Amino acid sequence: MKVAQLIERRQPNWRELEVLCGQINKKSGKRDPQVVARFSELYRAACADLALAEAYQLPPKTVDYLHRLVARAHNQLYRSRSYQWKKWYSLAVHETPRRIFNDSCVHFVFLVFWGLFFISGYLAYEDQLWPDFAADVIGEKQLEQFEEMYTGFGTRSVGGNYQMTGFYIFNNAGIGLSCFVWMLLILPGLVALTFNAVYLGAVFGYMFRPDMGDAGLNFKNFVTAHGPFELTAIVLAAGAGLKIGLSWLNTGGLSRFDSLAKTARETLPVAMCAVILFVLAALIEGFVSPLPESVLPWRVKGLVGVASSCCLMVYFVCLGYPRRQNTPGGPLF
């Protein structure tokens, strides 16, 4: 009877919890912290009352009432928030480009990758400074395979384009993941980044030579459209991995785990941006790049490449340039 009397005395709290459930359900904006604190307190008390009622086998109506009340309060307290379009827009349009623009790791990877890429490409294109540079970097057999592959470069069916698009997405994801993971170890990542930059630069420089004939024209016709997105995605993936890798060394006064978690949250938008660019590059590589000159001239593909480069400049430079005023909306991660 004492337990029953205690439950009876707690009925005003149950009614108060019911009222707060109705109030919180009607409000869609910010919640009053005091109301939320009181609501949480009443919810925990109702859970204890329900356990007590079941343990002492109180009347079924009381137990059922507490079950419904606790379930309703639980749904109100832990319900998923509505999709935050404004915050996602702020993250995509304001926070992410500014974060990338001010990221020293991305700057470092950008300079290393593109610097080595253009130096390697120039040495492979102008064979006077280093006559066998392309063969030394790529290998003679591999160069012959490149020439044969692009000499017989032909058209594909629509189904083949879909199939190859899936392959390119999978392949690009592998490249980005490899750059990201190796950069977590810093030194192996820098070695891998250097190798990829020199190798790709040598391939581009060699295949763009005037004496390559149809193989060079087909190669240029194939890589022009999707190159900006794909190569930029490699830089972003490597920069994100490098930043997380350095968080193990420079913790900023935090523990290594906390430093890693904090940096991972900050780097996630950069990695997501790299994934999006890899997917866009795969779509262009699957449906635009393989079209022959007779269907889509190289000038049009060049316009696609220029437009892609302009989009990257606008997003990373124009939107990323620091502003004096802070953007509204807090971080999502």
C-alpha cells in the first residue's frame, strides 16, 4: 500500500509531463533549456515509476498509462531533428570552401602535387633536358601499352558507358582512399603523392607530344574533360589524410584521441568534397570523355574542362576567401 500511495502522490508529475509533451510537440524552433531540463527530470521519474508499478503489480490501467506516457515522452525527447537545410547550405557553400581555402595541409599537398606534375610533364614533353625521362619514370613497355591503347581507341555503347562509369567511380574511390590512408602515415603518403604526381605528369607530357600522332590526339581527347575534377579530388583526399595524420603529432594540448577526433570532424567536409569530385569526374569520364571527335569535338571537351576549372576556382577561391562576418548556423559535425 505504501508503494501505491507513493505512485498516487506522483500523479501531478505525470500530468505535468503530459502537458510538457504537448507543448514540446507544438514547438518547432529552439527549446527553452529550463523546459527541457524539467522535461528530462519528469521523464526519468516516470521511468522509475513505471518500473516500480510493474515490480509491485499495480493495477493494469496504471501500468498501461505509464507505458504510454513514457513512450510518448521518449519519442519527444529523442526524436530526430528536422532536416536542417540552412545549416547544410551554410556548410556546403560557406564553411567547406573557407575551410579548404585556409587549410595549410591542402595548400602543401596542392603545391607538391601540381609542382611535381608540371615539372615531370615538361621533362617528358621536352626530351632535350632529359631524353629518356618518360621511359625512366613509366617504363618502355608501359609507354608502348599506352600508345597501343589510345591508337585503337574507339566508341562504346550506352550500356558500356554505364558499365565504365561504375568502374571509374570504383577506381576513383580506390585512388582517393589510397591517397587518404597513406597520408595518415605522413612519410609513406608523401612518397606515394610524389610518385603519383611524377608518374601522371610524365604520362601527360609524353602523350601530349606532337609526334604521338593518333595516340596523342585520342589521349588528349579523352582526358581533357574530366581531368580537373579528378586531379583536384586527389589533392583534397591527400590533404585531408595529411591533416589527420599530423593531429597525432601536434595535439594542441589535447590527448591524442581527442585531437584525432577533433581533426576528423573538421576534415570530414574536405573528404566529402573529394568524394563528390571523384563521382563527377567518373560521370564525365564515362559519358563525355569517350565520345569520338566526330560526335563531340575536342574543343567542346576543352570547354567542359575549362568550365570545370572555373567552377573549382569559384567554389574554392571566391567562396572560400575569408569574409569579415561569420556565417550563420553552427557546425553539423
